[in-house]
Amino acid sequence: QVQLVESGGGLVQPGGSLRLSCAASGIFSSIAVMGWYRQAPGKQRELVARMTYGGSKNYGDTVKGRFTISRDNAKNTVNLQMNSLKPEDTAVYYCYARIYDDYWGQGTQVTVSS
């Protein structure tokens, strides 16, 4: 069984920064893809950023240049540094991992508001 545990969400003012972290645990040899998706109220879940085991990165169009994804393959962790946050970044952020299947964390709330 694979578990993903997120941390780091919270309330931040526009223009501020937050860092999300996710740790994967379970029985597996490696994680092909780790990343973050988000879902705002009334909207579909969308890609924020994802990174392959080999280091290739993809970002959603709305976060390019502001968010940075990183991962530690040895520790099975993935981080998301979010800078220049905007109110429209408010959402529940979900950690994602592709191992034998697609796995999701429970989600962490990020609220950007003054």
C-alpha cells in the first residue's frame, strides 16, 4: 500500500510564498512521476507541476515562472515552492505519484487572501 502525506498549506497574502512537501511511503522500488495538482471550488482538478524520476519537469501554464518543483528520489519526497502567490492560486493541493498505479494524497488547503 502506498501513502502520500502532504504538509505546508495555509493562509498567505497575495505576493507571498509557501512551500508544500509530500512524502511517499510503502513498498516500491522507485516512483516514476511525482507532482502536484490542485482543485478550486467548482473547478476541475488541474496540473500544477510534475517531475519524472529522471528530472523532467512540467508546469501548468498559470504557474510557470512562479512555482518550482523539486524531488528527492532517495527520500521519496517532492516539494513545491510557490512564490508570487495570487488569489486565483487558492485551492486544495494534492500530491500525486505514479508507481504501480496513480496515487493521491489527502490534499492540503492553500488560501491566498488579504
